[in-house]
Amino acid sequence: MGLKKAAGILVFSVQAVIGADYYFQTRDAGLNWGDLSATDYGTIVQDRFARARAARADDGSAGLPETAAGGGTVWSEAASYGRRLLTGGEQVAEAQSGEEAPQPVCIRRGNVADC
């Protein structure tokens, strides 16, 4: 039963997105609702995908989004964050190089302070 509901929501959502995009393309073309044929709309969508592929090919990213710094892909930067978090090498080195000892945490229970 849950699978049917999920499939129904997915189909409705896809139809809503396509309908909204069709409306925007019709409006941008200066036509009324329904004047843009399905063939013309399909051509517009294919041209949009072709321009996006050409832009990625010009960037040389081979289909992967680049970071704002341009030093690599988003995926490689995310992987480097994960490696740093899992190894903890930088955090341990920073903690060991600190000359100040951490302040003790005192917990007060009634009239007794436990430090």
C-alpha cells in the first residue's frame, strides 16, 4: 500500500514539474497556454540538455561539478573532509601542540563541587 502511495506522489510530482516548465517555456516564447506543441517543447528540452552538456565539456570537468576554487571536484573535496574527520590527524596534532592544559570541569552536587 505504501509503495502505491509513493508511486502516486512521484507521478504527480513529475507531472507538476513538467506542467510548470511547459507553462514557463510557453510564456517565454510569447504564446498562449496550449499553443506550444509537444514536439516543440521536446526540442526545447533537448536543446537545454545539449547546452548544459556543451558547457560542462568546455569546462573540462567530464560531467562532475567543480568547486568554486576550481581546485578539483566537489566529490574529491567532500572525500577529503571525510578522510580528515575519520583519521583525526590534524585535530590530534593541534591538541598535542597546545601548551595550556584544559581547565577541569567542575560539577556541583548539593554543597560539594566535584572537579
